[in-house]
Amino acid sequence: MFFMFACLGNLTFVGSVVAWRPVCRYPNQDIHNTQDIGHGVVEDWCKGSEARQLYGRYILVNLSWLIGSFGTIILDVGVFAQFWIYRSNNGVQLLKNTNENVIDDD
């Protein structure tokens, strides 16, 4: 259960960083360059490639954590794959059969 929570935590962290949207603010900004996104919150639009530059900087700042979390997700997928592949008792039965075939020299 804790393993599942750790996986979900890494997934939500990576998703939140990747889904981040920059908000630009300008002095003397007119009301025509904003969008009301509900509940009285006004979101400002970025001009030109400014949003791309801010997003790139944000990703670079968080890159070490993204690599760590994404790497952990890949390892978690490997653990899930092994759990799925070896979910039957065939591995335990194979181990028992191998131990029975061992010849003692005593």
C-alpha cells in the first residue's frame, strides 16, 4: 500500500511540474489582455515567446527532481512488471524441485 502511495506521489509531482503554466504580469496592463478563469481570479497572458522562456527556466530549475522522480517511476514500473510476471507460485515450486534434486556428498 505504501509502495502505491509512493508511486502516486512521484506521478503527481512530475505531472504538476510538467503541467505548470507561467503567469506573466505587466505594469499598466489593460483588462483586454487578461482572462477571467472563475471565482474572481484573473489570469494574465504572456506576450510572444515569454511563456516558453519562463516554462523552460522552470523545467531547468526542477530538472534534478524531475529526473529523480521520473527515474523512480521507471524503477517502480520494473517492480510492477516483475510482480505481474512472477505472480504465480511456479517460482516457489521450481525452487522446491531444485532443492530436492541436490545430491549430498555426506
